[in-house]
Amino acid sequence: MTRRHRLTTITASIALGVATAALASGCSGPDTADRSPSPTRSSSASATATPPPRPSSTPTGAATSAPGTAPSAAPTTPVDDGTGPGTGNGSGVETPANVDFSRIAAQGVAAAGGGTVVSLTGSGDNWTVVVASPDGSLTQSVVSATLDRVTSGPFPKDSDAATKAANAARAGAVRVDAPTAAARAASSAGGTVTGIVLGGSGQAPTWAVSVSVGGAGRTVTVDAVSGAVR
């Protein structure tokens, strides 16, 4: 009787222990799950989007000025570049105070690249200079007496072989140049030279100088070798 009582007591103790363990296990599960950290939203995800920049009303690079101040243009001074009205060659001078045939001839020769002046004609400020090269070919330029420079040209002039040969012979025989002949003719006639043209032949070249005397024109011949006025 006593042994059966002990067995009953042990069985009841075992049952009580199992029930207690099961209860403890059921309670610990939820607590462990609850203690795990809950996910949080990243701060970057909650960042506020930046609105796009508003276009500026002032164009990039545009000059700005203070309110009420109008931009002022820098004063400019007209520059005489030889293109003013007048004779059409840029000087703006109709009648120069002085015409230097030596300088006009030199400008024509320089423009032609060398040679001998065989014709110098014009009036006022505008003079046409024709230069013969050693082979007899001709080059023409327009020279301003006031500006002392070529204003048109140089332009080559067409010539056949016979004309070139004659040009070369006359130009090669010249000993008194065009400016010198012009000065002697003007002194002899007492007038204003309006043109100088080389003529004659290679054996006897002469200058035909046109001179205006009191409004009347005349021609003075100057020997291109000796310089004698005829």
C-alpha cells in the first residue's frame, strides 16, 4: 500500500514538471520575437526632393547696368583714311597746292616693280603713271599727289612684240627723266604741266610735255638725252 502511494506521487511530479516546461516554452517564444529590432526607414528614403532651379530672366553674359543708368557709347573721332569724297581717289582734294612729279613718278615705278616712266598724265590730284620694264612691257597705276601713294593699280597693259621692242629701245635711251623734263618745260613756257609722254625713237627719244598757259594748252618738246627744250 505504501509502495503504490509512492508511485502515484512520482507520476504526479513528472506530469507537473512537463506541464511547467511546456508553459515556460510557450511564454519564452513570443518574448524572443518581440525583442528583435524592428526595421526602420532609412533617412535617405525620407529626404525631401530638391526642386529644379528656376531659369534666370537675365541671359548669361549679358551686360547689366545700374537701374536708371543708360549705357553710353564711347565717342569716336572720324579718321581720314583717304576714302572721303573728292577726286574719287581718296584724298578729298580737288586742286593740290603742290604737285611733285618726282614723288608721283617714284610711286608708279615702285608699284610696277621697277622700270622707266614713259607717260605721266592727269590733273589736280589724280595722275596716271605708265612704266616700261626692261623688256618693254607696260604697267599702269594711278597715284594721288596729296596722299603720295598709289590709289589704283598697278595694271599691266597689253602690247605686241614690236611695241615692246620700241618701248624698250626708247626707255633704255632716256637720260633725262620725266620729272626733270616737266620742270624744264614748265619753266620755259611759264605754265602748268598737265602731261608728259615719251616719244621719238631709240636713237632720239623726246618728251612731249603738255603745258597749260593762261588756260590755253601748248606742247613743249624736251630732248630726253640732252634735256634741251625745243
